[in-house]
Amino acid sequence: MTAALRDRQKDRLCSALAAVEPGAPTLCEGWDAHDLAVHLWVLKHDPASWPAMVLPPLRGVADERARRIRERWPYAELVDRLRADPGEIACMPGDAREGHRHALGEYYVHTVDVTRANDLPEDAPDAALQEALWKRVRVAAPALRFLNSPGLVLRRPTGESARVGRPPARPGTVVTGEPTELMVWAYGREDVATVSVELVS
């Protein structure tokens, strides 16, 4: 079931990319739509570039490989290739153990990166997507927001909540929103995430 959600979200992302020009802005700082499409291709097909994601000194190698991808295929063809790909993301080999939710979250946030930067319409998230991303954000948020959000508590509008960090020595952070919006916030897109953030003792 979650694999189907993942694949559907990949198709939504590709549709968003196809709806804009290659130079269109995204919410990824410094990246246009073509850069984002190349990034997705790299995640799925270019293991030689993956070490640069955690080792900044290798950034130049990854940039050169990304440049070659941009030159190899025109933007529209690259998007078509991504759409024809299966939904798995090769650099996430353990994702199946998490029910494919890591890839789902990646696709969802990058869809928002395109739609909200370009005022494109967004499909209303259904209950299945909200539930899958509620499970995912509780895994992703501690890794992505640990230093900036001590004692993090995520809360849904229904009142359901989850503590995803250790109780802090100083005030903790409670972030309230739908799981889709909590994902957007956790990935650092605070300016466009529909959430409320409060400090509590």
C-alpha cells in the first residue's frame, strides 16, 4: 500500500516538474527545476555522487557529474525518464523495511518545492498519505531538526502527538500541523509550512 503511495507521489512530482520551465524556481536554495530533476536522477542512478551528500570535500566531483547529466538529456526528457522509473530510490536501500516511507517523504517534499515556489495547484492529501507521513515524520524530524528543536513534540490537529526528542533541559518545541505540513517543516521549509510552533517548559 505504501509503495503505491510512493509511486503516486513520484508521478505528482514529475507532473509538477513538467508544468514548469527548467529554470523555474524551487524551494531548494540555489536550485532551479532542472537542478532538482538532476538531484532526483542522482539519488536513483548515480552511486558515485552519493558520498558528496555527507562529505563536503567531494562536492566538486558531484557537481561535475550533475553537469554531465544536465548535458546528456534535455530537461523534458529527463523528467520523462524519472516518470518512467520505478519508485524506489537506490540510495535508500533499507527503505522497504520502513514501508517505503523515506522515498515517499522525499518525493512529497520535493513536490512542494516545485508547486509552492511556482504557485501551482496541489492535490489535497488523502488520509492514507497523511498516515504514512505521520509515521515518517516521527523518524525524520529528530535527524533533521535535533539541534534546532530540543525536546521536539509533533502534534496533529486531532490532538495526537509524539515526542521525538529527549526531554530538554530548556524549553521544548511543540509543532502542530497536518503530517504533510510537519514534513515540510521538518525538511526546513518553515516559510511555507502551515504549522504553529511554540516553546513549552
